[in-house]
Amino acid sequence: MALLKQAPSCDAEAAALLAWEIYGLRASASPLPSERDQNFLLQTESGEHFVLKLANALDGRPLLEAENLAMEHISRSLSLCPRAIPGKSGNTISEFHSEAGTEHLVRLLTYLPGVPFASIRRRSPELLIDLGRRLGQLDRALATFDHPAIHRDFHWDLVNGLQVFNEYEGQIPDPEMRALASRVANDFEHKCKPLLARLRRSVIHNDANDYNVLVGGGSDLYSRNQSVVGLVDFGDMVHSYTVAELAVAIAYAVLDQPEPLAAAACLVKGYHSEYPLEENELEALFGLACMRLCMSICIATHQQKQRPLDNYLAISQQPIRNTLPRLLQIDPHFAGAAFRNACGLEPVPTSSLVTRWLRTNSHSFASVLDFDIRKEPCIVLDLSIASPLLESDFASNTEPALTSRLFGAMRSADVKLAVGRYDEPRLLYATPLFATGTGITDERRVVHI
């Protein structure tokens, strides 16, 4: 991965000079964070803003032309992304030489107002749904766009997920992070890889991370910055799995979220409303999102060895460390069911067929019990907060003591059948067994369903 070695090295003064020489703009320049190129925010004396982009020496003209064309294509239907501005020569791509003599390509883009998604602490379901919706609109627009330069072998392409892991796994110095990455890769290979050949492919932005998504809008504390207003940095564009667009966004949007699956489901709901997902995409989505985080661990490790003082390269690593263990506790099939439910589909694709068969054939079933529960007398068990069947000492309400008292109640009533009550508040759930989290403010289950 020689990209970082070919990154431009230009200070703010030189960037301002380029803006004047190529675009005729008198402006101050301030650096913006970037992985492998350089970006500067320009501000003119009249208060106008632009973004000056200095490309990596390995990013050839065809790729930048593809980015410009893609942004122009999207802008015909969406006000979501920046556009390239021609220089004094009339060209949207110009050249400059660094002090080291390396040639780099430079572009000037329109500025999108907004703040990075990463800086927003309150991420409402409405914001997450809107992010998914906007990405669905983006991919619907990109479905009619293509360019030869986008068909490339790219290290951030989820098509190469396992290859990236196998190449860089041994370089991960932290045993805990290496173990997490290994578990993700193993799950991906066994549960997700068989689905990949059946996924749609198209041109995607491929980098809707929390620093490339801009949010804004709202005039009060509740609605402020709860709408997606822009998507920047098309440098990772690639022809890949269409659903990888959503997977990448989910990977970063759920970092450090208390309910990562619920957050992911909001993005799925919004995306599906604009650009419907297919069955295989819904099933593979969770594995792809986890694999993106695995790739981030591997690639960041390699890049930090090349630029150890660049904190931007490690910006997501601690949130990934915090979040991956929680994601690994979620069964991919359960995640797929949650995503289907978010789309308004049956959580299990075959559930209606099974239900129909059971209903049609119920007359021929053998009884599970040796009596007919429709005719057998029964009692209703009281397990509520004030139940006489429960002791004040929680330890006395566990097996086998509680079971003994329940069967004792049935013997006293001379019945073979007893039922518990639905929607009943129960202190039984106050035990550690039913804890939903480790935080002191995490809620516990209290109602029997």
C-alpha cells in the first residue's frame, strides 16, 4: 500500500497561492483532515467558502474525472454533494508540482455547509433514518452512472475484505484487537461469503463514514442538526456490492451507540424506503458492516506504521474496540430479521408458509400432552410483585425452590395445568440474569411477555 508515500505535502500558504494562480481566488487556507491526499478550506475576503483538493500522486486523472462526472450526475437530481469548479483555463483538473518535484492534480469544489456527523452527540432515530434515506437516493442516482476508472482493485472495497484481513492480520500489535478482527473475519467467511455472488453491483460512494456525512437543519434543540445535508469525499468510489454503501454507513454510525442494532435498523429503514433492498442484501448486510470495521483495524494498523504521528489514521480505532464486542454478540440471522422488520417485511421470509401449513394441518397433529388443554381445568399462577408464591429473598425465588412452590399450588388445586399471565409486572426480572447492560442507568426487563 504505497498510497501514503505519494500523498502531497503542501502548507496553507502554498495552498492559498495555488488558489490564486489556478482559480483567481484570493483566499485564506486552512487544512482539513484526510487519509491519503490533502484538502484545504478556502475563505475569500467576501466570506465565500470553497474546498481545494490536492490529489495523491497515484490517483490518476481518469479517477478524478470519474469523481467529477459522478458528482455532476448526482447533482442533476440531488442537492447532496459538491461539484467541481473550472479554473481560469476552463479545466476542472489542473496540475502542480510539489517541492519534491512530484506532480499532483488539483481541483476546486463547492463548499457544503454543515457539521460532521461525528461531532453530533444526539443521533435521533429520525437522523439515522434520514441518513439511510439519503444514501438510498444516492445509490438510485448512481445506478445509471458508470466509468471505467471506477472498476478498480481498491483496498477499501468490501469485495477485498478477507484479502485485506489475511494480508494485515499479523501486523495488528494489540492481541485483543487482533482477536476481534479474527472473529469477524471467521464469521464473515462462513456466514456471509456464500451470499456475495448473488449481490447486486454498481458504482457506490463507498465512504459514508461519520466525518464525510454532513448534518444540519432545525431551529430548536430537538431538531437541530438532525438532517443529512451533504456527503463529501468521493475518493473511495468503486464499482462494488451496491449494499456495501449502506454497510459502510452502518459500520460507522453504530460506533459507541448503546443499541447498535436498533441504530442500524433505522438506516436500513430509510435506505429501503428510497431504494428497496433485495433478500440476499438484507441477509449479508450485518456481516458486511462488521467486516468494514475489521478492515479499518487492519488498514489503520498498516498506515500508522507509515505515518505514526498522523492521529487521523487512528480516529475510529477506540470506538471500534468499544463496539465490536457488542456486535459479535448479535447473531447475523437475528440482525437480518431485524433489518427485514425495519423494511416492513416479515422478519423470517418463510414464516407465512409455516404458519399456513400449521393452520391447514392442525387437525392431524398428535397431542403434546396426555390431556386436552381445551377441556382440562387449570389455574392462573400469580407471579406479580405481590404474589404469595414469591419470597422477599430473591435467592428463594430461583430453581428448584420456586418450581416446588408452583407445583405445590397445582396439587392444592388438584389440576394438571397452570398458566402464567401475559403483560404481568414481575420482580423476578430484577436478578442479574435478566440485566440488559452493565451501566447503572441501563433499564431492566420488568414485564412478562
